[in-house]
Amino acid sequence: MDYVRLGQSGLKVSRLSLGTMTYGDPAWRDWVLPEDQSRPFIRAALEHGINFFDTADVYSLGASEEILGRALRDFARRDQVVVATKVFNRMGEGPNDRGLSRKHVMDAVQASLKRLGTDYIDLYQIHRFDEETPIEETMTALHDLVRMGAVRYIGASSMPAYRFAKMQHAADRLGLTRFVSMQNHYNLVYREEEREMIPLCVEDGVGVIPWSPLARGFLAGNRAGGEARTTRAASDSFAQGMYRTPGDFAVLDAVTTVAARLGVKPAQVALAWLLSRSGVTAPIIGASRMEHLTDAVGALDLRLSEEDLGMLEAPYEPHPVLGM
């Protein structure tokens, strides 16, 4: 496993991050694994050298954080892992139980710390942009968390590039902590981030940690031929609404062709392409079968030729904004 700096920060993270949305409470989503089935994946990730684990308060309404926290306490030293979680989404019925107000951010971080069973969060990320809270209020609250020691670094997630730039500018103008990472929607069938967000991150020294690197399994073939081949593919309406155009399936065909020629799996080709892109630090992978994890680690050694890259990129068609 290689370890790289997260953007221009001094924080070293593995080239893959294990996302834990898959681990939690099946009552939240029918494709989610309960704790006893989740723990082997967290342990295996550590054995592969992955030190970067991503979760969010909203995943299984807190159960994902609890499962991750207990597993890391049992399988790792706290100072040897990088724990990332997120704040924004609704966590209760009250008017202040969502968003990026100072009140919700302060309440949410305490709840996440308790669920994770830790004294600090390495990377605290805003899950989306909050149109109802002044940028200065959010950035000051996040800065105060860093000063308090509850959070070590801060990151952001999917939003328009101009809004991210405004938030970074507010931090600079007020002498506050800047974001070191952007967790955005980026994969072979959704490349709109290449227009503005990724160039901004590269120029500004922000690490890119893409979510859905396999397009929620689409690039692994879970809907090849238009047929749902997994439980998640059959029930994930979010993915079905995003990855469905003829152009998307043309990209999948190219991925399958390149994989067959190289004697590897389509998922490995899709990940290898993403790992080769400028600015990308660590794609956030999911795993509900052990081969998902071993295939992802295997992609780290896969080098694509210029011919391969050209074949993979040629079928792409522009998309409307998706995932924000």
C-alpha cells in the first residue's frame, strides 16, 4: 500500500479509503450489512494497509459510525488510522437537526465523537453546502472545532466549484482553517467535475477523494445488459437515476473490453483509470463481498496504456449536474 499526502496537508493517507455506508442497519437500506458481517471487511482493509476510513453521521442514522468505531478499537491503534466522518444531513425532527449552522455542527460533532468512541476526528467533512447558513458561520464553527482539538482537519463534499472557492476565500479572509479535501462525485461515467472543481482543487492544493468511483457498482457490471445483478442494483433508485443513458452503457462496454484484453476485472480498470487522474488522492471504495476489497487493492498495481485510456474516455457524453 502506498501512502500519500492529503492535498497539501501533512496528513498521510492510503491510496484507497474504505467507505462504510455499506455497514450499519439493514432497516436503513436493504443492501446494508449488520455489524457481525461488517467487521471482517474493516479488519481486512487494515490488513491490506488501508488506514483511511470514511463514514457519515447519516449512514444508518449513526449505526455506521458506531460499527466503525468499535471495529477500529478492536483491530487498530487509534493513532495509526485516519477517521473521516461528515455533517449536514437530517439527524432528527427538530428545526436545528440538520445543516451547517453553528448549533448543528457543534451538536453533531459531539454525537459523532460519542458514536465513534474517540476523542477526535481526523477529517471532519461538510456533506453538502447549506444555502440557509452564512458561509462565515460555518467556517468559524469548523475552525473552532480544530482549535478545540475535536477535529484535526476539515474537508468538503459535492457542491458547485464557485461555492467551494467562496468558502476557502472566507477562511483566508478571516484567518480560519481551510478545507484540505474535496469528496466529490467522480468516475468514468460522470466526469463533469473535470470542468471546474478538479482544476480548482489541483491549483489550490486540495486532495480529491471521489465518492462512487465505480458508479455504485455500475462500472463493475451490476447492471450490465440492463439487468440488475445485485440486491443493491435492484433497489438503489439513486444509482438507477444517475447511470442509465446509452452513453453510460457505452462507457461500461469500453471498460469491459479493456478488462478482458488485460485479463482483469472491470472494477479494477475503472479504479485504475480514476487513480491515474490528476489531483485524485484516494477513491472511497465500498465492499460488501471480500473480492470487492481485494479487487480494489489489486487495481493499485494496474497501469493503463494511452490506448487503454483513449478507449475508456472516448464514449463519454456530458451529463447534467448529478449528486449534489
